[in-house]
Amino acid sequence: MTETQNTVEFTPERLAKAKEIIARYPEGKQKSALLPLLHVAQEQWGWLSPEVMDYVARMLDIQPIEVYEVATFYTMFHMDPVGKHVIEYCRTGPCCLMGGEEVYAYLKQKLGIDAGETTADGLFTLKEVECLAACGMGPVFQIREKYYTHLTNERVDEIINELSK
Amino acid sequence: MGKKILLEHINVPGIETFDVYRKQGGYTAVEKAIKTMTPDEVVEEVKKSGVRGRGGAGFPMGMKWSFLAKPEGVPRYLVCNADESEPGTFKDHYLMKHIPHLLIEGMIVSSFALGANKSFIYVRGELMYVIYILERAIEEAKAKGFLGKNILGSGYDLELIVQPGGGAYICGEETALLESLEGKRGNPRNKPPFPAVKGLYQSPTVVNNVESIATTPWIINNGGDAYAAVGISRSTGTKLISASGHIKKPGVYEIELGVPVEEFIYSDEWCGGIRDGHYLKAVVAGGSSVPILPANLILKLANNEPRLMTYESLSDGGFQTGTMLGSGGFIVFDETACIVRNTWNFSRFYHHESCGQCSPCREGTGWMEKVLHRIEHGHGHMHDIDLLVDVARKIEGNTICPLGDAAAWPVASAIRHFREEFEWHVTHPQEATQPGAVYKGEMALV
Ligand SMILES: NC(=O)C1=CN([C@@H]2O[C@H](COP(=O)(O)OP(=O)(O)OC[C@H]3O[C@@H](n4cnc5c(N)ncnc54)[C@H](O)[C@@H]3O)[C@@H](O)[C@H]2O)C=CC1
Ligand SMILES: Cc1cc2nc3c(=O)[nH]c(=O)nc-3n(C[C@H](O)[C@H](O)[C@H](O)COP(=O)(O)O)c2cc1C
Ligand code: SF4
Ligand code: FES
């Protein structure tokens, strides 16, 4: 893959944050900043395009491939454009014991999409994830930093209606 | 009420702030350690406490600390494992969210003991909001002189860095975590060398779980002997248990090690019993990786004595009739739970999370998931059940890291204890694939 042109840039606040992050590792170990920077990038652009990953590579003075191989290893990073709200739904055992599968079926029906898809209006993308370390409050899904716990069909209605406004 | 070491102040309003935490006696362990003790004396107290690693493996913390190599002129690191991704485990999440300063104080005491000047807390990336809570707590501690340069005028410097993961269970394995912290894919390294010799940036490193590190302030304040007096024999102290599933009160509980399992499940102080109208079928006592046990075996030992919540008692009987305390992810199943479906669900998890480095794990987890899917969905054959046992056996012990074992044990144990349930799925595909269908045979009822 040939390297892309510099077409993207962090906002000034994020650039300052990125510099702060890079500076906290020992001399010569700046590659440690990679995951934190990818989070900052995803926060800004919603997903990690090749341009964005190349930008991060330049910032850390590493090869673009070093960024691609890492970004694709970790499930939190989106390699394709996503909707405004990415719903990351826990599909693991303990949540299923609390009715997670039934609520999930309802959510899919309500949104009219399957895992990995985005609604036609671009509002919601649905992703299945594994245990979110909130099993005592299951069923659970996450949208960005926020956890939505104790899900029921009614709660799903409330949340989706609220976010659709 | 049982003894509380970690969560004593959890319900104090504002305990997440420095001031309230300090008023409850917080940061006195930092003062005591830094002003009146040498690093070796701190290590000695932790050794005396007998506290064992709370991340799951149960390795004695003081012993691990004393194994830390100390070559001249090479930095040493402390890395806190806050990856918490074992299904059924949510205690570290709870602790960091509600009482972040306990972890920060523990990090300062532990870093001082190990001679680390830069320490890391690696938190799974999904818990970004917890990362912000920790960063705020660090800022507060720094403003009060408990972190940064020349802590309390002692000449000791410490910087704490909170590092986010990216969503990968394998990064909870300590060497994968270190790779991830170096900005790489989370592929586990071969051990030995242990991190204590070659860890972060090839330097000597101690990796400890959140809960392990959070015990150190109490140990320093009260002494290692006082800690060792809590609990039973080699299971000293208290343990956070994440209780989930078909119980009345799911949540995080601090128990003194040694509470009978039966009391933990049925007492109102803890789980509050099985939800109304239902009864206990099975328990996964230590996170998804440990063997599942049917009701009779989890409550009683082979000699009919009550099974206790300790490392030793839970593993009594080996894999024939026992399990493990692991990370303390206590998942309870009542009679409505389908063991086959749950086993398939867990095997899908391990297949999804295998890093793919070793073929027995990469291929074996995929194979087990496929066969279990087939049985669960009514297309299984009788010989599939033995095939699963065989695949599990071939993974076990043949991989770089224990994720392979963790994938094999739930399958092997489910078949060991609930074989009839698997057979019923094969012989009654139509019934078994009805929504919510569960085998009602004798064995499942114990
Ligand atoms: N909390 C969670 O979310 C999860 C926990 N686990 C637990 O993890 C456990 C396996 O973890 P491992 O780290 O592979 O176990 P391990 O037994 O290899 O090591 C345990 C700890 O002791 C240290 N250690 C052991 N021998 C040593 C020596 N000779 N010198 C210096 N240090 C030494 C290791 O570095 C490590 O920190 C499982 O038992 C499982 O219960 C597994 C999955 C998830
Ligand atoms: C697949 C796998 C995942 C693990 N996940 C975690 C984890 O999320 N948190 C944790 O503390 N330890 C986890 N461990 C155990 C660590 O490798 C290590 O033993 C632990 O962090 C050491 O800390 P402790 O001695 O304080 O328990 C995991 C181990 C394996 C094999
Ligand atoms: S056992 Fe599985 S997760 Fe562990 S190193 Fe091998 S392939 Fe990776
Ligand atoms: S199983 Fe859903 S949060 Fe743990």
C-alpha cells in the first residue's frame, strides 16, 4: 500500500493531548503511544481510515504497517465508516443468562439491521462484542464511553428513541 | 458482617475524591512506607501477608516482588493489570470506579517497594470512563504531593500513567499486555523469562492485578501478620467476588476467604439465594476459564464436608470433582440454563479471542466452537461429544499461553459433568432447538 498524503489533522486540543501522551513514555519508547493515539483519532473521525493511520504513523515516526497491524488486531477500532452511534452489544454467557439474547433480538428487529450493519439513516451501527466487565448488571451494551445496563425491551425503546431525536 | 479490607469505605459519599478518601485514613500507608520504611521492609510485609495474586493465578505477591531482578542502571517497572476481560469478572471495574484512590495509593506503595519511578495502569479500552476517573485521582494525588517529583520530601519520584487497551481479552495475559503497552499486537511471549526478569521494554517488571495492588495500603498500615490472620491457611485475606447469573443479588462482594460456598450463595449478606421459584443447577466459580461444577459438587467436597471459598477448597478433587477460585468471577446457573448453549457461547468467546499464534489454540478453539454450534443447533452426532473431549485434550498444555487451557477446560468439564445433556441434544434435536429448551433429565437436576 502506498502511503497517503497528509490530508487529515487533529484539532488543536487533540494535537496538544497527543503530544502530552507521546511525551509520557521513556525516551525512544514513543511507539507505546500508539493505542492511546488511535483512541484519540477514532474519537475525532469515528473510524480509522488509511489516511488517519498514516497520520498517526508519521506522528510516532513509525512505518504505516506498524499502525495497520495493530489497529486491525484490536476490536475497538473501526476499520470502516460507522453510524453516529455505535452500539456495542455484549453477547457473552453471563449477560445471556440475564436475557441478553432476547433483548438482542428485539434490538436488531427495532433497528432493522444485523450485527456489523448501519441503519439507512446513518444513525446506528450495531456491533457484537464480548464481555464488557459489567456482567452483574447485564444485559449490557456500550455506546462510546457510556454503559447501558440492566437492558430490557422497554429500556431499549427508551434509549433508541432518545438517541434518534 | 465479614471482615472488610478493600471495600470498608466504599459507601462513604464522595469517597472517589482525594479529600474524603484522605479523611477515611487514605494515603497514610504512603506516608508510613516512604517516611519510615525501606523498600525491602515493604516487600517483607507483603511477603508476610501471604496475599496471592488476585488476577487468577494466585501466585504469592511478595514472592513475585522478591524475584524482581535489579541490575544496576536499568529501570524497573510496575504494571497494574486492569484489563479485566474474563467473562464473569467485574470486580476491578467496580473498585476503580468507586474508590480509585485505593488503587492509586497501592500503586505508590508498591512502586516505592519495587524501586519503580514510572508505573503503568493498563485498563481495558472499553472502560474509558474509568480511565478518566483514574486520571482525575492521579491529578489530585499529584497536587497534594503524593505523586510526582520528590514525594513528601523524600527524594522519591513517581509518575503514574494510565494506558488504554484496544479491546482484546488476550491482553490480560501479562506478556501480551506488555506487548500491547509497547504499542504492538497482543501476542503473548514465551515464559520464562518471566516479566520479573525481562518485562516492559526488556526491563525487570512486576505485573499485578488491581485487587492485588489495592491490598498493599492495608497491609502497610496494619502489618503483614494482621493480613495473614484473616482467611484460612494459605488463602489469606479477603477476596472480591463478582457474582452474576441467576441469583437474587448480583454484584461485587468482599468476602473473607473461607466462607462456605453454600453460605455465599444463599446468605442475604451475599448473593441472596437463587431467584424465586428456581433452584441451583451449576456454578462457574472463578471466571469462564475454570471448570463448571454441578450443584452437588460445588457445595460439598467428596468427603461430604462443605466446600469453602478458598484456593484450596475450590480446587479440591482436582479436575474430576473440583474447580478453581481463579479471578473470582462467580457465575450461577439455575435449572433454566442450558449447559450446551453456555458451553458453545464460551467456546465462541475463546475462538474469537485466540491471538492465533499457536495452531492448537487457533484451530482447536475454532473446531470446538463449530462442533458445539452443530450440537446446540440440532445437527450433532454422538461421536461429536468425544471429539470435543479429544480436541480439548489436545489443546491443553500445548500452547504458549494458558488461553488454550482456558478454552479447553470449560468444554471438558461441561461434558464431564453434564454429558447426558449433550447426548440429549444429539438424540432430540427437535426438542432441543426450541427456544429456551433445557434438558430435564435426572442428571441436570442433581
Ligand atoms: N482476571 C482475568 O480477567 C483473567 C484471569 N485469568 C487467570 O490467569 C491465570 C493464568 O495467568 P498466568 O499469568 O499465565 O499464570 P502464571 O502462573 O504463569 O503466573 C502468575 C504470576 O506469577 C508470576 N510468576 C510465576 N512464576 C514465576 C517465577 N518463577 N518468577 C517470577 N514470576 C513468576 C508470573 O509472572 C505472573 O505474574 C489463570 O489461572 C486464570 O485464572 C485468565 C483469564 C482472565
Ligand atoms: C488469557 C489470559 C487473560 C488474563 N486476563 C487477566 C486480566 O484481565 N486481569 C488480570 O489481572 N490478570 C489476567 N491474567 C493473568 C495475568 O497473566 C497475570 O497472572 C496477573 O496479571 C498477575 O497479577 P496477580 O499476580 O496480581 O494476579 C490473564 C491470564 C491469561 C492467560
Ligand atoms: S494459546 Fe492461544 S492466545 Fe495464547 S499465545 Fe497461543 S494462540 Fe495466542
Ligand atoms: S457477560 Fe456481558 S458484561 Fe460480562
